[in-house]
Amino acid sequence: MLDNHNLKVTQSQGENVGEFGRAYSEKLQTLARGLVSGLYMLIRSVKMYDPDNAVFEKPLLQLQDIVNQIISKEGRLELVGVKDSFYLNNMLVKVDLNSIDNQRYLLGEMRSKDVGGISLNKPVTVPDLKNFIWIFSKEQSATAEEDGLAGRKLLNMKVAKFSRLREKLNRDDLANPDDQKVDRKKYAMTVYARAVFFLSKYLESVQQGKPLNTTKALRLVQDFVDISFEQKTHFLGMTTMKREADYLVYHQVNVCLMSIVFGQELGLTKAQLRDLGYIALFHDAGMSTIPEELATKRGALSADEKAIIQKAPLISIRNILMEKGFSRSTLLRVVTTFEHKADFGTAVRDGRGNIQMIIPKTNLGVFAKIIAICDTFDALTSRRPYREAYGPEVALMLMWTEMRNKFDPELLQVFMRVMAIQPVKVLSRRQQTMSLGGL
């Protein structure tokens, strides 16, 4: 048996497992991602090789270095798997998009061995880590206790049993439902604020003709996706946060949020929601290059002014193409950014000018149709220099009547349900024939 002096697996689950919104630390995030990645590689490899195999030497040394850096910085290390995510010392670990499946695999393997997490407060050694990895070896059928496997005990590191951790989380959710909602709402607000800050910097770079790389925003979008699955009402509530002076920034963040919630209602996967939210977050970036006096002009636009406005989507597309590399994802971004401005169909009107039916023009992508609805709804419900904001019921009625040809009618009906608004019931039949005024 290996002689372990620094590692022990314990049952500690921590008092604050359910807390959200710990102050963000990029350095700790980097270490946390390295920790999760290192555990994934080792646990995956132990299904093929014996832990004493030389193939583990370098990965174990790398993991030892990461663990000891965290302990040096924090004084402790507590990694816990909660639902689909990991938390390191109560901070959500934001893995790279390409690593989401790896994280899911790691969580599954840990839970299959009734391991909910690990904790330690002293530097770890390679033999200690190797004993922990033995828990997941292909020849190991027994589940580990708090101090590891029989014959391969852990001294200063504790393994939290997943079964007990799950019971604790369930009890906490039942005992403190209001506290959980407050914590999650606080975290949602934090992510929203980060997105607004990033968009502000990005639009400034677009105006200077040197757009920033947008891939850093992918983590923010992934956070939005994760939060939306738990707190849809918090999400939709945040879209009312608007500041007229920074309309374009808030508009794009709000469209991103609504698109994710809308897409979730339509049954899109988390990966699809991430792609949808990513595109929506920058869907109108080209408008930042339009002169302010033109973007906020009262009254009708001249032909030349309309031509300038119509160039905005092309500028958004140009910015996408300026980023390094070209992939299928890039093509999807380009096509969706262009298509979301296209009308869904041609309106067939009766003698009174009311729309009787819609003839679809072309086969638009579902992402474009989703963003088009969210984009228009947020624009209508926002105050602009040339008009007041419409109420949500009025905005949806306008979309269902005067603007109906612009949207997929089936998706628009779903959107109404998502927003918990039924404009047809709110307004009388006479009120259902309205004019847009200045949009």
C-alpha cells in the first residue's frame, strides 16, 4: 500500500454548496478549468490503463501542481458537482464550450461511484492522487468511502458521497426556497451585467473598425443557457432593464436572453441554445456604425438614409468574417445574421387592408425566425427618441396584425405563450386594427 501523508478523502460537503454569485476570479477560474480537465483525462484513461502505468506520470504531476496552486491561493480546495456543473470553493466553474461533454462525462463517472466531490486543505502528492484515481479504475467494482478504497486510503483528502450530497441539496432547497431564488437571481444579474459590459466594449471596437474577438462572450452565453433552465422568470424579468442612452447594448443582450428562453420552449438542446444566444448577442452590431442622428431620426427616412440603415446587417456580417478561421459555425452566424432581417412572407390583404393570409417567401432558418421575433418585440417595448415604448400587449398585437407577414405565425404564437401574454384577449376586435406609427 502507498504511504499517504497529505491526502485524505472526507465526507465534508461544505456549508455553502448551494450559494451562487461568489466574486468572479479569472485566475481561479483558469485553475478550476484545469482541475476539471485534469480529472476528466485521468478518469477516462483509467478505463483503459492501470493507474500505475507510465502514461499517468505527467498528467498526475500536472494535476498535483494545479491542486497545490489552488490550496496555496485559497487555503482549501472543495470541488462539488451540482446538477450539470462543478463548483470550486462555491464558485461556478465555467468550462470551455468544447469541454461541456467532457464535464458531463466526468460528473457521470463520479456519480456512478457515489462521489459527489472532493475536499482538502493541505498540499497533495502524486501517490495521493493516484489512490483517488484508483476509485474509477476498470477493475474496481466497489464504491469508495470517505477516506477512499480499502488498502488505498486517503489521509487528508475527503470524498463527499454523492448520495448524501444530493440529500443535503434537496433538504436545502425545501427548507430555503426563497434564499435559493435570491442567490440565483443575484447570479443571473451578475452575468447580465457582464454581458452588458462586454457588449459596450465590443461596439466601441466596431465603431473604431477593429472589432474584438467575440469568442470570449461564449462563456457568458453558456451561463445564460444554464441559468435559463432553472430561472426562466428571472431571465425574462431582466429584459426590462433598459437605458435609452445605451439602447443598442441593452437591446442585443435582451434579444439574446429572450431568444434562449424562447428556444428552450421550442425544445432546442443546450448546444443549440448556446449557438442561438451567441448569434443573437451580436445580431445588430452593425447598427453601432450608423450616425446617431440617423439612428434616432424622427419621421420618415429618405432613400439614401434607408440605404445606409440597410447596410448595417452587412457590417455585422463583415465583422464575423474578420474573425480568425471559418467553420460551419461561422457560416451559421453569417446566414442567420443576414436572414433575421428578411420578412417571413408576403401579406395578402382584404379590401379594408387587413391581412388575411401570409404566403411564405423563402425557407428561413429557425434561428433567424426566433431572433426576428425577439428583436422586434424588444424594439417595440423600448423607449426611443422618436416615440414612447409600447406595452408588451400592444407590441404583440402590432406584431400579430400590422407586422404579421414578418414572422413565422406558428413561432409567434409560441412566443406569446412564453411571454405569458395573450394580446388577442387583451384587446377588443376593433382595437386589433392598429397602425404602427413611428417604429
